[in-house]
Amino acid sequence: MSLRLRPLETGQEAAWDAFVRERPDSTFFHLSAWRHVIADSFGHSTHYTLAEQDGAIVGVLPLARMRTRLFGDALISTPFCVYGGPLAATPEAEAALENHAMDLLRQTGAAHLEFRQLHAPYRDWDVRPPLHYTFRKAITGDAEKDMKAIPRKQRAMVRKGIQNGLQSVSNSDTGMLHRVYAESVHNLGTPVFPRRYFDRLAAAFPQEHDVVTVMQGDTPVASVLNFYYKEEVLPYYGGGTSLARKVAGNDFMYWEVMRRAGAERGSRLYDFGRSKSGTGAFDFKKNWGFEAAPLHYSYRLRPGATLSEHNPSNPKYKMMIAAWKRLPLPVANILGPPIVRGLG
């Protein structure tokens, strides 16, 4: 039977996800539930396509179109995710999915098509200049060994959090997470994601997420949403209150994620997520002993189009960031969600 492509339809999600989980090169962000999360949370159109041969799935490609007035128009695999791109069991399936993506680029009129590759650039595509880096490191599940593997200065910060009487809880409290996260990103001058986005992520991945929140007594200090995939833990959206810096709340939080994931979930790889070079988050992750690995965001341009660029390190955004920090938090929480739909 010849190879055929068709859009992912309701009822096929389990077959899609079974194929994804069997692929050694798959990531958490290839799972089908992201399709509805992105569409329902931000209003972006999604184009999830599967390749079939002899009745079996031999390839999948998650794509979404991000079209905003502020940040341009692009087809991305996958926005709001660190990794993406096609997964295929055969070269023929991969080529068909690539051609399909190029057809969509022409049909939609989007400015560019982007595959977010983890390990290497995609084929002979152009690659964005090095900006995003990922941080991944093996863990053992033995708390004592994993603690000793943290560099001395950072280990001292974790112990400071312990000495300050911090405790962690693991649950699915996205309300608490959003309150802490909103304060954290506001202090950085960044618009906040809508609360409904966190709620939908929790609902989409009920067995593959938790929220770890650090408490000092009855006071929340820091909180992070984590994803679990195969034997990996991925701390994803997190932040701390103004108290966190004083009591080493963020340091303790990420240690608790590591400790809990290894001991309670059997995780053997800690994926600290992506950060931009030259940022505090980038330096923070290096302090944990993680090596920065460049992400390969490969792209194709529509003829005559230019690549959109919205790097907050760009000087033209500095005034915007400074102004955002001065907004009252309740106002920032109202104005932020319409803006972040273009920051995937």
C-alpha cells in the first residue's frame, strides 16, 4: 500500500501517542495533547499530520501556526515547546511530512516554517543563530549521590534553603502555581501566561505532570510545573516570590524536583529546559553543573519573507521590559495573556 498523509482526527490520539512513545528520538512535546492545549489556550490553528502505510502509522508531524500582529506569522513545530519536528520510521515518511509542511507554508502564506530540533539541524535547512540552549543531565535517584553531584557553591544554596526550614509539596495546584509565577515573571518584566493555560496543561497530561511548591510555614515561596516523559523530568514553568531570593527558595525547589523525580517517579534524566544565552536563567542552570547544548531551530522562509525575531535581549525591548515592571501586578495579569500568545 502506498504512503498516505492525513490530518490527526479525534479518536486517533492514542495511536499517535503510541507511535511517539515507541520512537527513541521522540520528546514529550510530540504528544498529541499539545494540539488542543495550543489551540484552546491561545487560539492558534494547529496542523497535526500523520503518515500511514499498510494501516500503520509510520510518521507524525505536529505543527501550529502562530499569527500575531506584534510578532509575525510562522508555522512552528512546536510553539510553546522546547523541541519538535517530524518523527518518522522511514525516510519516505519523513520526506512526505517535510513536503507537506512546505506545502502548508505556501498555502497559508506564513513567513517561515520552523522545526525545533534537539540533537542536530534538520537536513540542509537554515538554522537560527545560536540563542536557545538546553540543559540535560543524568540523575541516579539516590538523593545523597545526586546532591553530591551538584557543584559546591550551588549545593550550599540548596542547604541554605533546608536550613531556612523550607518544605515542598507535590500536587496539581495550578492556582497556587499561577499566583507565584505571575509575580515572578512580572518582576522580570515579562508578560504572564493566562491561568487557563496551566489548567489545560494539567488536564491534558493528568499522569505526566505535577506542581512542586516550596513553603516556608504557610507561605508559598516558589512553585514549578513539571512534566514526566519516559524516564525524564522536565521542570517547565516556575518562579519564586520576592521572598525566594532571601531564603534560597528557587534553589531548594529545583533540588526537590530532582529528588522527588528520582526517588518517586524513577526519573533518570533531568531536563532543565531551554534558556537564552546571556540571561540569568542560563547562568543559574550552569551553576548546577549542567552543560549548555545549543538547540537547532531549523527553518525555511517563504520567498521574500524575513525571519521574525523577538529576543528580549534585543536593546529595542529593554524599554518595554522596564515599563512592564512598573505596571501594578493586577494590571499586568490582565494585559499579559494577549501578548504572550505570540511568544511561543
